[in-house]
Amino acid sequence: MKVLIADKLSEVGVDWLAEQDDVEVDVTGGLSPAELAEIVGGYDGMIIRSGAKVTAEVLAEPGRLRCIARAGVGVDNIDVPTATSKGIIVMNTPGGNTVSTAELTWALMLAMSRKIVPANVSLTGGAWDRKKFQGAQLAGKTLGVIGMGRIGKAVAKRALAMEMEVVAYDPYFAGKCPEGSFEMVGSLGDLCRRSDYVTVHVPKSADTTGMIGREQIAQMKDGVYLINAARGGIIDTEALAEGLESGKVGAAALDVWTSEPPDSEAEKKLIAHPKVLAVPHLGASTGEAQEQVALDAAQQLVEALRGGEIRNALNAPGFEKTLPPMLRPYAELASRIGTILANITPGAIAKVEVVYRGAISDLDVSPITTYLLVGLLSPHMDQPVNVINAPVLAEQRGVTIEQITSKKVREFANLMQVEVHTDQMSRTAVGTIFGTHFPRIIAIDGYRVEMKPDGHVLLIFNDDMPGVVGKFGTILGASGVNIADMTLSRKADPSKAVVAINLDNAPSDAVVEEIRSQEFVNAAYYLELPELPADERGD
């Protein structure tokens, strides 16, 4: 096998590759996309970091290239859709920086608690003032960990060695953590009220941006310490500044910023604040982390090329082609049902029930459940989710999956029914395939609908009363948003309804909020789903 290393890579990874009898290695660096395109087809695999740009031009004629490994997490420099279309596996190395990021969190926590930085500055300036820098010990305090992914769990485990009490909360997953040595709490408010230290380790999303704001800080203990080594903006900048000024927040340690380097006046003021310990995104900046991601990339690449286990793949080219023809449309349907339920079911996912009815129940439908998990987990994860890693990610987060098959059907030859249970509520969605390949949602929470899971969609749960549909049309029309399709379903007892609206273009946040603010609206959700291929739309 020929492997190209197209970036500067730690020698640990290069040396491991050189030791493999069936691998021939070439090391280049600084090649432009055009130069890379000329040679890439002669290699079976390629390893990059952040320097090489693997564009559509590079992959236009991929030759024998079968796998690209990124030594690190981000893959913004790889055209993943083009790689997928060419049958090329793209993988990253998310575990390599876990320990380094967890340790940085602890370095920030300790340095902040003991006022190490200002004490050092004072001493090097010639002063000797021990009383001024009296700190706080960690033993006996309560640490609140928000987000129980790989880094959050690593931080929590280390807290036990520091003799701290640990409470943890994950906004997306309600299952028990496998470690079981710390307490999972049911709400963010509970964690805020109980914690002396709060550290965030969640992915950046619309739901987590500003999740620590004025309301959450007001619930915290006086003098609480806050740490963010996850993503900039998860702690609201203005709320944090106000908390520091009032004394509600004793100190804050920040490794990440909304833009890097920070360019907003608000973040620049935080950096200069005497109660803030600020560093320039050092989470993965250790020699050991760089060595680990290099070794991980090399080993994952070679294992995949040898036909072994595929680890940390960000795509799964050709997987759907292994499904029986009858099941292939259900893979697309399942993924879209998962995405819809992920966005309209508030709370942390605890359990998923999937029922397959009709002729498809005679087939192995477990791969379709995997596609469902991809759609369900993707909006809540800080890493790409695909058919290879979705079952593992669900298991790691304690999500229970129940799959049932039944030949009993009534109106449709085949049905797929999904119920998602969170710590707040449950929702169901039922889908089927019209004809041979047109995905449709035919029920939501027991309301009969016929919705195309495609493009811009509004789902509205409202009281059933005169003028409701007209009001929705007026609000959308006034903002220049055209309705492409609409379906309405209602129940007499109680008098409730669901309206599903396909739109030609995306409504603004203000339009969605105006709809939500109507007194007869119980809940409203805007979904942006991938467009269906033209031959699957059924227009």
C-alpha cells in the first residue's frame, strides 16, 4: 500500500508507518491543491493535518485513493461530500486530544482557584503579598460538569481524585453514565444551584449557544467559578461580564472564543478583566496530543486499507448499496425521521422505540435503525455521526434502543413508527414510502398528516380554532415566505391540531418567533432538511 503524508506529521506516526512491511510512505508538504491533484491518484491512502487542502479539484481524479485520515478533529479542509461521492473514506482522530483538553480544564481550574497568574505577576514585579492572593481549595467542593462526552467524562473522573463531589448534566442524553461514580442530575438549574465550579463540555449549536446566561448565573452560588474549554459562546459573554462585576461569579477561565483570535470588544474586555484567566485555545496543544493523533491517524488508515475495522469515519460511502433494494428508500426516510424528532422533542434522549410493520419486517431492518440514529444523534453531537459510529455513540450515552417488527398493517404496505422518549416528553413519527421511492411522514404524535420531509419545513402544534391557518399564511406572506405545501390534522378531544408547512425559502428567526408568540400556538419548530433528489420528491 502506498500512503502519502501531505502535511507535517509527528515522527511517531511516520515511524510507525515505516515499520509496516506492507506500507510504502512518501512525505510531502506545502503542496497546492493543483499539485496535490497531480499525484494523489497514485496512493491508496493519505494523511493530512490542517495545512493540506483536499478540495474537489484534488479529488476529481482520485485514482486508487481509498482513504483519507485527518490527524486531528476538524475536517474543514476536506471536501467530504466529494470524497463520499468518489467512494473515499474520511476519518479523523477525536480521541487524541481528550486527555490534553481535560488536563487543561484542570490546569485552568487550579490556577484560577489559587490565583497563580496574578500572584506570579506580582512576585516578578518585586512585591511580596501573600494575603492578597489567598485562594480556595478544590477538595470538598462540588464540580458541575455540563456535557458528558469523552472530554466531560475525563474531567469528571479526575475530579474524584481531587476529592470533589461531581454532579453532571447532559442536555441531550438522559441515560446513565457507564462510570456510575458521579451523580447525573435532571436539569441544568439543579446543577447550577449545587455547584461551586461549573465547566462546560458540550458541542456548539443553536441550543447550547448562550446556555449559561443571566438566568443560569443567577441560580448559581455566590462566588461560583466558571470554566469554558469547549467552544466560544456557550457562556454568554455579557452575562459573564455582569456576573464578574457583581461578584456573583468569583472568577472565570476561558480557553475558547466566539472568533479566534478574539475580535469583539466584549471578549477583549473579558480578556483584560482581573478575574478572568484567558488563554489562546490551548486544549490540544501538547506534544503528547500531537503524537497521539499522528499515531491514531496512521493506525486507523492502515487498518482500513487492510480491510479491517473502520474507526472514526466521518462518512460511509457505499453503505446503502449493501441494503436490499426494498430497504434502500427506508434508509433515507429513517434518517429524516430521526432529524425531525431530534428537533421537535425537547429534553435529553433516554429511549428510542422503533416499530417496522409490513413486508419489510421479514428483512433485517437493523441497518435502517442505524440510519435513524444518525439523524437523531447528529444535531446533538460535537462530531460527525454516520452509520459506522452511531450505535456506539448511542450506547456510550446510555440511550436505550428497542426494535420491534410486525407483519400487521392496515392502510399501507409498510410503515416505520418511531417514538423518542426524553426526560421531558415523548413524541412519535410514522413514515412510509409512497410508490417505490417517495419518503413521506404520515403521522406525528397520532395526528394524521402527509408531509414531505424535504427542505424548509414548519411544524406547528396549536389549538384548533377558526382563523389559525389564515394567520400563519398572513405572517409568512408578509415576510415574503411562500408556502409550497401544507397539511393540517386535528383532534376533537382535546381540541388540538398540527400544521405541517413546506416552504420555498427559509423564514427568519423573527418570523418563527412571531408564530410562536401567537396565543393559540403551543409549540412551533423550523426544520431545515436536506433536499430530496428530484426523483424522490414525488412532486
